[in-house]
Amino acid sequence: MMTPQFYLFFKGDCLQAMTYYADTLGGTIEGVFLNKDAASPDERMPGGDDLVMNLAMRLGDTLMMASDNSDEMYERPQGFRIQIETPSAAEFDRVYAALSVGARDIAMPPGATFWAERFAMFTDRFGTPWMLNFTGARG
């Protein structure tokens, strides 16, 4: 069976963002390769030594991967959101409070829906689009 994984791109703040996600969501950074780690100049991407070429974070059974892009190559994420189902209303509130600090956009603030006790959609300060859900008694 194939397991989908996703790959996020950042504009110079990949290590900061992914470390924050690992701390907030209980993940583990498993590997980080920086531009300066490349064996030769031909293997580097455009930009400085500290740009992330590849990073892996384990979050439960999911492997989240990410890297930085140069200003010329970076594209704002669109057409998807990372969806997190929290195990409790308290955990929903904790994760939302942490990830929404400095949010670029809050498309739907936390509230009840017909499918969930709590639901929210927002784009965090790093540009990552999220959906948080706590189904609770509505599931």
C-alpha cells in the first residue's frame, strides 16, 4: 500500500517553521540537509549557506518533508490545506493558539459546524495553510 506524504516549500524560514511545527504537534525532526552541506558548488541551490535543501519531520505515521526555495523559485502555497484532527477540544485550542500566532489569514475562526464541535481554517505566519478539526460528539 502506498502512503502519501507531502512536501512543503518555504522562503528562507524552513528550519524555523518545521522546528516550530515539531514542537507544537509533537513531531521529531529526523534529518536536515543545508545548502552548505552539499559536496560541491554544483549541487547547491541558489541562495545562502543556511537554506534548507531537505528536511524530514516525523509526525505519528506521517513523514512531512520540506525545504527552502530561492526568491525566484518560491511560490505561495495554494489549493490545499494540512488537516489536523485533534483528540480533544483542549488540544484543538492549544494547537490553534500556537499555530495561529501571527497568522497571515484566518479564513474561518474556530467555531462549531454541523460535522465538528470545533473547526478552523487559517494560514500561519510561515505561509502554511491549515485546517484544524475536533469532531467530538458530532462524529
